[in-house]
Amino acid sequence: MRRLFLKGVVVAAVFAGPSESAVSQVPTQNTPYPMNDIPVTLSSGTVVRIRNIVVFQSQNGSGLTLYIQTPTPPSEADRVASEAREVAGFQVKSPVGEKISTVSVGVCRTQACLEMHEIPKEMFSFVRQLDGSWKSEKVLDPL
């Protein structure tokens, strides 16, 4: 884990290593990015890939940002939003996730996005409620 300190905010970049089976499914690339390829099978049977995971820690709580890839086309916006919510729910069940108060999920559809040179055009934001459930926030509009 890599930690950066910015004016009282700790930014921890978490890079989970892919499993051996996940590595064998990845086509050979000319770039080392993204560093992750974590396949996750959703309840619908769709397999999405978690490609980048970043945890932000501050005195007011922690936030999690995930970049994913999905085979679901952007024209199926409701389905993509549902997939983002399900992936967010999986991540907050981890030991780090107990302290997470917000989750943002970006859907990458280009190599530049996967390398974090480009902002995802599809971003979803969720906030933890007092009862532990997750509420969708306004869909983030990239710059």
C-alpha cells in the first residue's frame, strides 16, 4: 500500500494483486497499466473487472474510488448504474470498507482512462447512510 500525505488527508492507494486465473485471462499489453485485473461476477452473471482502487482517508471519514470495466454498453445506463452499486457494495464489505463513508465508481472504456490519464465519462457516487445502507448521489459529471 502506498500512502501520500496532503494537508491532513491520507491518500492510500491499494493495489490488490490479481489471481493467477485472472492473469491468464488478460491479453498481453504493451503498458504496465492498469496494475489490477480483478474479475468480479455480479448477481446478473456479468463479469466486470476492477482495474484501479484508491482509498482516501481524512479526519471526516474515508472515501473509496474504483475504476472498473464492464461489457455492458453505455446505452444501458440503468444496468451500468446497477453494476456500479453492486461493485461498491462488494468493496465496502472488506476490512478497509468498514470505515468508508463514500464510494465513487468510474467506468473505463479507454486505455487512457485505465491509466488514469482520462476521467471516466460514467461516474457513480454513493454515500453511506446512518443505517449502513448506500444512497446514490447525483451522477458525477466529468469535467
